[in-house]
Amino acid sequence: VKREYPQVEPKIIKEPLLRLPLQHFCNVTKLKSGDLLDIHMLRTVTTQEQLGEAAPEGIHRDAVEYVGIFCVNRHSITEGQTHLYAY
């Protein structure tokens, strides 16, 4: 499934709430200035009746070497699960 996302606005990248975890991710993975960093900003809404699906195509493999998952601004969360599979 080909999904396309709009480019993240520069003002959002400069926000400390996003910039600090991204900087840590780059340090841990040893990414350098100029390396491509693909960001997918997803909002997943779920209820007791409906499971929230961040990846509607199900388990799949993206053509990337490293994956980071960051949760920002959670509200009224009682529980949840995210799965990351190694191939």
C-alpha cells in the first residue's frame, strides 16, 4: 500500500517536543547531517468499540534500516499496545 504524507512544516521540526526525541534517535542510530529521516505523523483514535490501527495494511516491512516510535501528547489513555516486528 503506497501512502503519501505531506511534508512536515519546519516550525514543527523546531518544536522541542519533537526535536529532542529526534535528536536522541539520530544520536543512537548514528545518523549524520544530510541523512534522510522519514517522519510519519499519525493520529490514532480508538474507542472500546473500535481498535485504532496505525498501519491499515497490517504487518508489513518498510524499506528502512531503523525505526523509532514516539508518542506525543497522549490524552485520556488507559491502555494500549504497539507492536514492532523484526524480520
